[in-house]
Amino acid sequence: MTTHIFDQLASIGVVPVIAVDDAKDALPLADALLEGGLPVAEITFRTDAAAETIATIAAERPDMLVGAGTVLSPDQVDEAVKAGAKFSLSPGIDADVLKHAKTKDMPFAPGIMTPSDLQLALKLDCSMVKFFPAMPAGGPKMLKAIAAPYAHTGVGFNPTGGVTLDNLSDWLSMPQVRAVGGTWIASKADISAGNWSHVTENARQAVARVAEIRESA
């Protein structure tokens, strides 16, 4: 299941990373992303509305691949599973959280920033990791240097934090990068204002840019 889910994320190439303050926005958000051709969302556990938002999208928009972000504890793994999340991620790495996620058959990509982090992730059988915070940590050049000695392991990366439409090609040109995390696609400002057309346009541009990058590779 883990490989299958992460293969789906890789086929899409970009995952909107979203904080939702009010679960009433769940379906308009999902519809805006779907209309833009982006059937995936990482709903972060940074707000009290996260679990309900995930549950609503999972139940009402089954075509949407919805995951949980900023999952920091075993209890939040349980919340994500109960809500119907298909995958989970975190900004850092915690062995207890990863072990618990494995017992729940929850595909989990922990955050890493150093080779030592990455080796811990590999020891815990992670097939994909989040490189976070991507730009402050050194950007594409840093990830390329970190990933090189581990290319033979097949581990994939999901850079998040400072990734934009303009630097998307710098990330996706690396074979180890399966998909990027995009916080720009559905901002809190657009969600609170109900500016769904802007979310749709951002999603459409991201999808088009991924296709363009991969066609020219």
C-alpha cells in the first residue's frame, strides 16, 4: 500500500500543503483543486479543523487523494487513520510515530534535513521522506548533495518549504524527487476569502508546469 500511494503522489508531482481553519471549506477546497486537475491535498494538523476537513473530503470526494500533514504523535496518526487520510507526513522524524504508523498500515513520509536524519528514516523502512524546510535548508543543491550517496536505496524525496512555481523545475529535475509540497497553491488567505477560482488557477498552473518539466526531461 505504501509504495502504491507514494507512486500516485509521484505521478501527480505536486502536493498542495494546506492549513484549513474551518471544515466548512473542505468541499469547496477539494472541488477547486479537482477543477484545476490536482486530485491531491495534504491537510496539515496545524489547526483544530484538520481531522474534520480530511474526513469530509475522504467521504464526499473519493476521487481526491487526501493526506494528513504535520502529524507529530501516535495519537495524531490514529486521528488521521480514523478521518480517512491515505498518507501522512511530518516536518521531522520520530521513531515512535513511524513505528505506530506502520502498525496502522499508514504510508508515512517523515521530515529530514541531514544525512543522519535520512539514515534513521531508512532504518525505519521509509520509502519516501519530506525534505524540510527545503529552501532554508540549502535548496536543490543541498538536497542533491544529501541524496547522492543514497541513490542506490531508491528512497524518494518530497521537498517542502519555499518551493514555488518558478523553482519547480530545479526540484523535479532530480530523479530522486518524487513530488514537491506546494504551500502556494491554496493559501490561508484565499481559503478564508473563498477565492476558489484563484486556487483552481494555481492548481492548473502547477499541473501544467509539472507536465512541461517532465516532457522536456
